[in-house]
Amino acid sequence: MSKKTARRSAFRREKMTALDYILFVILLGIALLILIPFWNVIMISFSTPKEYADNPFMLFPKNPTLASYKALFMDGSILMGYWNTFKLLIVGLPLSLFLTSSMAYGLSRSKFPGKRIIFFLVLFTMIFNGGIVPLYLIMKSLHLTGTLWSVIFAGSFSAFNMILMMNYFYSLPESLMESARLDGAGEWRIMFSVVLPLAAPIMATITLFYGVAYWNSWYDAMIFLRKAEQLPLQNVLRTIIVESTTNASNASSVSAVGKQAFSTGMKMAAVFVTMVPIMCFFPLLQKHFAKGVLTGAIKT
Amino acid sequence: MKADKKLSVRSILLLSLCLVMLLATACSKEGAQGGNEKDESGNYKDKLKISVASTINLKDGQLNNEFHKFWMDKFNLEWDYNFIEWDSWAEKLRLWVSSGDLPDVATWNYIHGDAMNYIDQGLLYKFPDDWKERWPNVATAYKLTGLGEKLEELKGGTYLLPRPVYYENKPADPLVNQNGVIVLRKDWAKAVGFELKDAYTTSELMTFAKLVKEKDPGKVGANLVPLSFNAGDAMVNIIMPNSEHSRVESAFYKGEDGKYHWGPADPETLVGLKLMQQAYKEGLLNPEFYTWKNSEGGDNFRVKGAAAVAGLGGLASFRQDVDKDMQKNLGVSSDDLVHTAIVLGDDGKYRNLEQANFWSALIFSPNISKEKFERVMDLLDYSTSTEGQMILNMGFEGKDWKYGDNKELVSLLPEGTSLEDKYPSRFEGLYLLGDDFSIINPAIKKEYRDRSVLHYQNKAKLGKEGGKLAAYDWTVQLHDSKVKNQATFTYETEYTNLILQSGDLESNWKKWVESKMSLVQPALDELNNLK
């Protein structure tokens, strides 16, 4: 045994106490409690209805099948859903970041007339909202109902995210902005060239928040959109699942009866399909995420 | 000074212009884009763009197929189709109606209280007084719904079209709810010496279930579920056959004394509960039957092949689905294995609910132009005719179907394909529901259709001859109030909780009835005091 290896194993022996082993087992148990249902969801999505009926809790299907995925992707509406969600993200995310960061920057600067009132008005929308009918009427009067713009605008600004960002901006030294101002930079220039490059953690966090919100959003789309080909992914999945699970025995008309399909399998396939992209996206921002939340949450 | 004057004159002119434009915008109704005059060959001269909303998922490009083109060409119109997701139907329509943004015509999951409010607020289009003479097919089908005329009595005009479930192919009179048909394993019944009949009492079914449990003729072993009912199925197939007022649809009813009563408090409901508890205690129901959702009860029968009895429902298409599922999952034809029957109460009487002949409604935007309304009504009238129904449900004669030697309908579609595959999303059947044609539709096996009609007829016959059918009480159904809504319970859950409780069922049931009376009594008082 080399000296190095011996030292390393001695170090391990020193470090690993009985309590460590107990904690390891407990944490492993908790991890399994989280992972096994998740694994089960994936496996059900690859199983046949018969196999699921025989054994709903399975670690591996005996006769794996792609039938649930085929049924899910069959008519092309899922791909259309992905495309619409992608459009929402591509247009909505930069818009949201721009609106949020510019307002957060403005409100984080030194006192100016009306600052408190503006902040109060923003805060007010976080606590009370006007309800869906006034929002719908506004979109209608702007002739935006039935277009993706209504969904983008409805979700383009979050008071919570703005406050989080504003608190982060407070933490930046005022002298930086003053120096830039002395060099002749205007407020937009200061924001884009000085403040935002220093705000990567909070930008990553807020990007993730908005990204997840756009990805998961279905209510605004349900309210404002009118064509099947406009619906984002979540609404398409909802439609497919609802159509496959409508309970025939309670229907009073054949019109109310859904299509025959392995509904649980389709549900699980839908969960998997929806989760994968966001799971791929999360690790890229994870390193900034915790830092951003922590810094933004504490006013310095 | 001069400049100021000029400025103020300009401002006033500009302001006036703005006001005129505003007024013009505000006062302009959706203008007619054309008339309904026809040319020499009887075709409409002007094309109209009509917005329509329904729950049928019409995808991009599907309007280009031959079927949709036929309807658009025949009525010279262009559809602006709006899709409503099934689970947001009520919410979306409420929003559209309330904000004055309703498409020209829409299917609506009728809610009586909302209908009354909408009509009072002028949010729905009022039909012209002579509409029944102008569109006779629609008027005849409308009359069969019952609801239309009741609403006319209440509101003094027609504001919506309830959609008829049955029209020319009504399977029986009175029309009884399709629920309350079970499937049982024919081969197992023969193996255990159980007689096959069209109707069984609840105890007879339980006897069969016990025999299957003892002898296990299918060699299913531990997975065997003698009565594969979820909580809803158990209520429909055990409690309802013994108490016709045990369900939410008929819980409030007018008794022989002329006063309203609450069915779940009737001793008949207790009889049903006792049978259900007995089935549970004897292991005929699955120990966890109350956790099953949607089709889980039926799946034991059709997917797993491990159940002796399961709930089905009375539509022939349901039976066809069982056949498809058994072929797909068990690799067997269901015809030799499955028997369907209706369930009687333990006293041999048949109980169920009379069914109103409507499901959902058609509503029109109050801003729809006269021309568009008339064009849509022309389409509805044609779609309700025999010719229209054939096109809607069978496609085009000579191409998709033909009459056989005995004048029966023969499909010309390639084996294994359906009309939905060829012409997807046929939303033009806006008015009359597909149930009516399903009775004669050759896409459903004739044996299944005949059996379905037989059950409807037996229900009607047994219900009339000594049975107890809960009448469709228009007073209760059309009464909408907070008090009544508060006294509405999920009975399948309530009944399941009762049979699972420890202690004496009868005293538990009495306590339960007592606990509910604080909510039920005000509803009864309200109904009894209605003029």
C-alpha cells in the first residue's frame, strides 16, 4: 500500500463515525423515497395496461412498450405544443427580464419623486389582483385575445421577482454608478454596462423563475387562446389526458365519452415529457441559483 | 393670442373627431357581411364568415378535408373555429359570455342558474318568434328535449337550443338513464352453474360473486375481484337498484304527500347500504375499492381478466370498447365471455332515473347578425334531417357507405378505419347528439346495439310495470340557489364512508342523516315553499 493510499484510508476511518453511517442511511432512504416514485412514473409510461393493472408498482416493465408515447405524439399536437411554448419562452423571457430588471434598477436607485408610491403600487398588485375578467377585458380591448401576445403580456412581469432583483441591486455600491455617471453614462448605459454584468446570479435566478413559469403556464393560455394550434405544451397535455380519462360510466352522452387509451400510461408519459427539458435546463443555472436567491432575499 | 385661439379651435376639432370615431366604434354592431339571397340553383350568393366554438379538437389544416368543405360549400360560409378544452368548458364560456366576447355560435355545458342570469342581462341572442316554422327539423328535435319549452315558459322566448340526445332513434319510452348495466363473465357463470338472465337482483349478483370466489373458475387466484366496482359503480349498481332517490340527480323528490323529501334518508337507501356493506365484508368488493379512480374498476374485467362482474353503462359503444380491450389485452373475443344485464332491487323492482332528453346547449352571441343567425339555423336544420344525419355520421353515400340488399347500412370504409380517421373532428353536428345515430350506426356491432336497445326497453318496461323510476323533476332541476347547492353532496363518498365505519350501520346512517339535516332541511323548505 502506498503512503498516499494509506493516508487517504486513514483519513476516511477518522472521518466516518457511526453517526455518519446512520445519517448516510437516513439520507439514502430519503433519496430513495424521492427517486423510486419518480422511477416508477417512468416505468409505468413504458408499460402495457395489463402489466400496470397486474402490478402498479413496478421497477422494470417485463414487456416495455412505447405505446403511451406513440399515443401522446400521434397527432402532432405535442410538437405543436413544444413549438408554442418555445415561442412563449423566446419572446416572453427577454421581455420579462427587461421589464423586471429595468424597473428593479429604477426603484433601487436613490430617492426620486414618487418612488414610494410606485413601489407601493407594484407591491399592491402582489397582494391583490384584479381578477381574470378585468384582465380579459383589457386584452380584449387591446385586440390581443386569441393571440400568443396575450399570454406573453399576462405573464411578463412578476412583482415578487422585481423585489428580489431590486434587493440585489441595493447591494451594489452606489459609488460604481456615480463613477459611471461622472464618465458621462446615462441611466440605461449604467444599467446595461455596469449593473447587469455584476448581477449574473440574480439574473440567472430570475431567468429560471420566469422560464419555469412560462414553461408551466397553462391558465392564461386556457383563458386567452382560441385555436388548438396555438396551445402551449401544458394545455396540449391537459387536453390529451382529459380526453383519455373522461369517465365513460358517468357520461350521459356519447359526446362526453373520451377516447379509449391507457390513460395512466399516457399521464406518466406526459409527466416525463414535460419534465425532461426543464430538468436539462436547471443544472446549467443551478450554481447561480442558490446565491441569487440568498443575495436577493436579504436587503443589505 | 391668435395662435392660442387657432390651437383651441384645432383642439376642439380634433377632440370632436376623436369623439365621432369613438361613438362610431361604440355604436357599430357587428355588421352584416352579406345577405341570405340564393341564386337560381339554390345556393347562397354571399359568403359569410361565422365563428363557432365547441369542444371538438379541430387541428390546423383539418378544415381542408372533403367533409368540412361540403358543409362550407353547401352553406357558402367560412368557419372561424374556436376550440374549447374539455375541462375548461364552463369557465371559458362564462368568461366569453360575461365579457361580450362569445363567438357567433357555441356549444355550452348548460348550467341553469347561469342561463337565467345571461338571459336577464341580455347576453344571449333572442330567437325570432317564428323560428319554429322556419326551421321545422330543429323545432321538432327541440320539442323532444322538454327543457326548451320550460325555458320559454320562464323567459317568454327562445334564447338557447338544448341539444337532444335522441331524436328519431329513441330506444325506449320513457327514456331511462343509461347507467345501471353490468358486465359479467358468461363462461364463469356457466362453470359455476349460474343462470344467464337479462336482469338480476342485487342479491343474485352477490350470489354469483360468492360462487366465483369459492370455485375460482378462471383460476385467477389471489387477484380475483368478484365485484369489481369503484365507489361510483357500487352506488349505481348496488344502492341505486334499491333506492331510486339515493343519487344526487334525484335526491330531492316530491313524495305522494305532495311535499319534497330527501332520498338518502329513506329506509330504501339503508337497504342498499346494508347490501353494499355485506358485499364488502364478504370480500366480494375489493378491500380498497374506494381508492379506485376512473376506469380502474372496469380494468380488472376488461384488461386484467380478473373480475366476475363490473359496471359498464348502457351505450352500445361501451360494449364495443370492452370487446376491443379484451382482444387487445387478453387476446380473446369477448362475445363468448361477456354477458350484459341490468340490476334490480332486492325486492325485484327496477329502479333508476328518468333521463332528460338533452345534454348541453347551443347558444348564439347577442351581437350575431340576422344573416349569420339564419345561415347557421339553415345548417342546423339540414344537419337534423335524415340526409344531414347520414352525412354527419356515415359520410357520403356511394363513397363511404351504401344500402345493403335489405336496406341496411353498409360501410365502405377500409377494414379497421373509422369515419373519424377519414374526416377528423366533424363538429358540424352541432345540434343533434351522436347518441341518436349510434343506435343504427353499423360501425358498432349489431349484436351490441340490439342488446343496448333491449336494456333500454327492459328498463322502461320494468320501470313502468311495478318499478320505481325517479321522475325528472323540472322544479328541482330548474331551481338554483345557494341553499340547494349547499345541500349537494358527493354521495358515493358519503355512502362508502358509512359502510366502512365501525359499529352498527343503521345507527351510523341515522346519525349521518341527522348531521346532514342542518343543510338539507333549508333546501327542503325552500323547495316546498316554491310557488
